[in-house]
Amino acid sequence: MSIISLTQPLLGASIPILCYHQVRPASGMTPEKFGSHLDLIKKLGFQTISLANLHRIIQGQTPQTGPSVVITFDDCTLDNWVYAVPQLLRRDMHGVLFAITDFVQPGRTRLRADQTMNPPSVPAFGDIMQQSLAGNCDGFMNEAEIRAVVHELGMEVYSHSAAHQACFTRAEQTGTLSEKRHWSHAALCGKDADAGTAVHPVGSSYAHAGFGLNWNGRPLPLKTDQERLAFCLQDFSTAKAKLEDLLDLPCPFLCLPWGEYDDITLPAAKKAGYEGVLNLEAGHVGPGIDPMRIGRLAVKDRKTLPWLALKTLLLAHRTLAPWAQRRSVGRRT
């Protein structure tokens, strides 16, 4: 019996949800480092559970059986398949992946790191997005890999929107296109923009009345509430339909890009048919919380094992969970 099993009855049980992105060599989150995270989670006494099971717990349909954690990955980049999945399989742990469906293309399954000594090289996310916007989606998991991770390996894949569309969130200038700091700048400004074009703070087009061009080079329709609701509804519905067709399974969950949302985002998600929405507001997760506001903890590359241990232990207890994140990062009003 773990210490958490003894303390949760006293302090109240909560279920940490960890958010990872890329796991790849020559990065801040190498496969070895990610493996050490998984080993720590097991050592602390947690079992990994599915998002579907978590949702049933939240709805009061099934009880929590022991200290539990949900491990999630945003974006479905190829490294999730090549490097992260083998680390999970090695420890008999479960993973939940969120796909950007516009970039999920047909293809054959590529060899994972547990299947070859020479796994495919995977670029950083910004480079993957720039390549994909130019028509090369090889940096994302393809259809065959998504089917395999679900139907052969028993993990889950849900929606991370169709386009992961960015927008400029404020008129404040942060630099010029020649000094671009974000992968979205060139696309948001347009292919004909010159090097001196102003760039601005970037965020989620699903949570801001922002501006800029969409990935097809047309102005984003985000000025009015009606435009924004229609924009979100179309994107969220498209992603849901594609995954349901690809996997022949329901897609009841949406993970929000950037973890951001506002009073337009969540009604659009509900109207699109989602039953649960995940953000990046780490806190208590358990029976009775709003399933449209499920909070996760972002595990960034630079974070250490002691940091992960402290945050995960706080999030495992209802009375301590609010201390895990001192400020809200996801919601906009």
C-alpha cells in the first residue's frame, strides 16, 4: 500500500492529469527522461487510467479504485508513436493522445524505437507545423498509426481541434516577421508579407476575438460572437467526425489548443457533441466537477523529477490540489 492510499481518505482523493507534448532525443524531454517520469509515477503508487474511465468517475458512474493518474499527449506528433508509446508499453501504462485532425494523413505505420535501432527522426513541433502548413504532414502520426495505437495497443486518441488555428490576440506589436518568435507568424501574416510586417501576441483562435489569416490565407472570422461560435463549431465538429470515421468509435473528448477557452469555446464544444473538454487549469479532478472544464498539469521539458513528484502528490488530494497551480492559465472572459 502506498502513502497516497493512506492520505487520500484523510485529505480527499483527486486524480492528476498530466499533459506532455513531444518526447524525442536531442530535446528537453528525451525518451529516457520521460521514462524516469513514468517510473516515478509508478513508485508513488499511481495507476494510469483511461480518459473514458475518468469521465465515468467524474459523472459518478464508477468509483475511483486507488490512486490514479491520466497521462496525456497533445498534438499526436510522430515522436508520440515512435518514442513515448514504447515507454508506456514497457511499463504497462496507458496513454491518451489528442490529434490535430487536419494534419492526420494516410500512410503506413512507421517503426517505433522498440522495433528498430534506427527510428525516424522527428523535428521540433514548430518545424512540424511549418512543414505541415506547406503540405508535408510526415511529422504527425498518420491514420494507420492512430488506428494501431487505439485498436492494437489499447490506448485512446481524441480531438485536439481540426486545425490548431492560431490568431494574433492583441494589437500590441512584439516584433516583426523577420524576428519571428513563433511558428505561426508567417502564416498569420500571409505568404506575401514582407520582413518588416508587425507580429503580435499569439494564442488560440478558439478562445480569442483575434485577427490574422487562417492556414488557407483567408482572414479569420473572429470579430463577433456569432462568427466565433460558427468558427469553433465547424472546426470542433470536423475533428470529431474525422476521428469517429477513422476509428469507428465515438469521440466524446476535446483537448483545447493552448488550453485556452472563453464563454464561446465551451458552448461550441457542447453543441459539437463533446461530453468532456480538457484545459490547462490544474486542480481538483473527481466526482462532481464540470466535465467541460477538466484541468491538466502541463509538464514542460525543463521540469525536474522533484517538481513532478510535488505537483502530482498535491494534485492527488482534493484539499491540496488548489496549491498545485497558483494561477489560472486557460480561461478567458
